[in-house]
Amino acid sequence: MRIPMTEYLAIDLDSERWLCRVCEHDMGNARGNYKEGTLVYDRDPREIHPSILDPEKYEYTFAPDPLFCRILEFYCPGCGTQIETEYTPPGHPPTVDMIWDIDALKKQWAEREGDPETLVNYGPGENAIAEPRTAHSHSHSHAQH
Ligand SMILES: [Zn+2]
């Protein structure tokens, strides 16, 4: 059973592996950090946020200082989809943004009905929801005052 975890990442509960949702590339042990299975592009932040003022004339140009900030971009090695980005100090290792209790996920989904890939929608769009919800039944009053 594959559980969508982000727009581009899923966890296969049977194999306990992180998978790319675009190409199904195996990104590593689902009990660990998926970023270890990605390609990392260590970017100079000035490429993303260029100077607004002339750097020849001004010390501070509204561009991030590459001596204090790097932008790490994480890509799927299978299909090249950008999965995540983060701002870190130079030399800082990739952060750990998700560690899941796989045993609890297995228990939770064993008790649910339905296909997680249709129940959980992290994709873009106004109908994207993070968790399956039950329809709420209370009524609203729209009386004008
Ligand atoms: Zn992929």
C-alpha cells in the first residue's frame, strides 16, 4: 500500500521505502530521511534572489549573502522532479523535515477503508486536502444583519 506523504513523495508500507510519486524511483528507507536518496543542488542564493541594487556600488543589495545562506534543491534521480528546497547556512547538512512512525502508519491504514492515493490529495489545486475528512453536517446561518 502506497501512502502519499507530500505532493511528490509516497511511502510504500509493504517495502518500507520512500518512492517518487512521479516515476516510482526508490528514495531509500522510509524510516530514514528521504533526502539521502535525492540529488542535491547546492545553489548560490544570488542566482534565485538577484541583487536589486548595483553590487559594485552598495554593500547590501537585497540579495542573500552566499557566505551566510545557501539554497539546497532536492531532485528525484529518476525523473528530475524537484521535490523540496531549503535555506541553510553554508556547509550545513540537509535538514530532517520528516521522520515517520512506520508501525503507526501501518496500523492507521490497516483500520481505514479506501485507496490512500485517492483519499489523500497533496497535489496542487483548490480541492487539495491534507487529510481525508468526513463531511460536516452542521448547518450555517447566512442571515444578513
Ligand atoms: Zn521521480
